[in-house]
Amino acid sequence: MAGTDEDTVAAEDDALYVLTAVLLTPAKFPSVLGDDYPEACSALGLPPLADGYGLVLGQDGTGARWTVVIDDVSLVAVAIASWDCGMEHELSPDERTVVTALPGWPLAVAVAAPGIPSPHDPVPEAGDRPPLSPPDTTVWGPAQRRLGADEIALQWAQWREQVDDSEFAPVADAAAGAAGALEEVAAKLEDTDRGREKDGDKDGAKDGDRGGNGHEDLVRVREPAEEASPGREAAPGPSGVRRVLAEARAYIDTPPPLGRVRSSFAAGDARTLRADGPGWSLVARTDDIAFVLLDDEPGEVLPVGRGPELPGLLKALDEMAVRPI
């Protein structure tokens, strides 16, 4: 598990056995819940506070699922960082930091507390909100599209090596690329989590916002598809790529909701960029290419070559992006 078996927090006078925790901040939130920070907060019925929240997921003594929302973001961030390093870290928030306790879990958790009943939703009482539940990722849609983008950002090198730069067509708008299949992303992620649990990974599902590892088999590169240059008809291919690039450029002049453009660390002097919009997700390295996923293109990952315009677009997006503190 993410913490020790003794990790507990007070939640509505019941002990909570901590299983995992995630951040809900403008720069780091479970993207499966929404395209931006306010949308992710809305999914949990929370106001989008500037400093964000920490989400502690666990079970009470009866085995019921609970999500405890706290305002001590640093406490959760330190715990997650420790777990990522393979270290045990007790996560025991002070009762004064608890904002609310919500029934259910907003994310899939592949581990359970030992010695208590299996995870289940608590028995609702009069006036209670419906229990939280993970978004449906069994079919292609916004949640699965964002999970796919998470996976690419996490495993950039493995996805990048599937793309041969020489196959990019030299078009004026850097909107050419090859496409690969992103098949059964949610099932792959769940299989990875189960594998971790089976292998005795003490970190468990320590961060429900992240995908799994070793998914290089998800990409099958095919012939490049060329977008139209000015004054010429587009060749058969991902017609939505040009729209995505145009909407991403529009963010520079009209800032989108907080968290739609995020920047995180990458190798060397580069940054990993993540941008989302209505029906699309973009993942890029500021010194490299970009990948686009579309709601309208189920299972497709569309690489976008650098060309003459992409570097400037990525630089501008990085300058306006929200960054982890």
C-alpha cells in the first residue's frame, strides 16, 4: 500500500485506512476527471481554490470507500514524493485540515486495506450525495483520451522512438505526422496496477493520476498523413490536428481555464507540455515533437512534426503554462 497498515486519519469520527493520495491543484490534478482544474474540482463538488487540495483515498473500519479532502497540500505532496522513492511515509493529516469527506473514490484503486471487509460504497443516509466513482474508461471518450495522454507524458521515450522523423512530410504548418493505435488504454492501465499489487509493490496505486509502465506495445506506426498546406487540398489523414493546433494557439491570446496548459520537468533543459481542450489532448516536449489525441479519432495517437511553427507554439504555451511549485 502507499502508506503503512497503521496509517489512519480522522474522518467524521471514523478511522480511515489510507490506501493512496493524489494532488488536486492547478498544476497537478487527476486529468481523468476533466480537461482543466476547475472541471476536475467540479467533478468532486469542490470550489477551485487557488492553493488546491490533497485527496486521501482509503477505507473505514467497515471497508467503505471514502475520499478525504484536505487543504494541507504540502503534506500530501511530501507523502507522494516519498512513496515515489520507495520510502514508507505515514500520512496522518490533522483533523483541522480536513475540508470534507466524500463517499466513494473518484479514481480506480487496485489495493485494499487488510483485515477489513472488501471495498464498497458506504450506506447512504438521507441527504448524502451519491458516492464518487471512477469515470467510465471502458469505451473511448474524454476520460480515456486523457488517460492516453497521461501515459504518453509518463513514457515519452518509449512512444517517441516509434516515430521516424524522416517520415514527416515538409508542410508549412507542421501538421504532418504518423499515427499509431492506442488500444484498450484503460484495460492496460488496470492490468499494470494488478501486476504491481501481485508483485508486492508496496507503493500500490499511490497516484491514481498516473498510468502504468511498459506500454511501448501500444503504438503501431503507419504511413505519414499529410495535412493541407495553404492553397492545397489535404491528403487523407487526421483532419483534426490542424484544429487542435489552432485552438492551442488561441490559448496564447485568450487564456483558457486554469490547468488546461501545464508544464512539468523533462530531461535536460526541456519541459513536458500538456494542453487539453474540447475533445482533444496534446502532449509535447519543448525541444521535440508533439502527440495529439482526439475524441473523434478513437484509439489514435497522432504525432506532429516540429516544422517551422511548432517550436514557437510550444515556447509560447510553456511561458503561459501552470507549473508545479
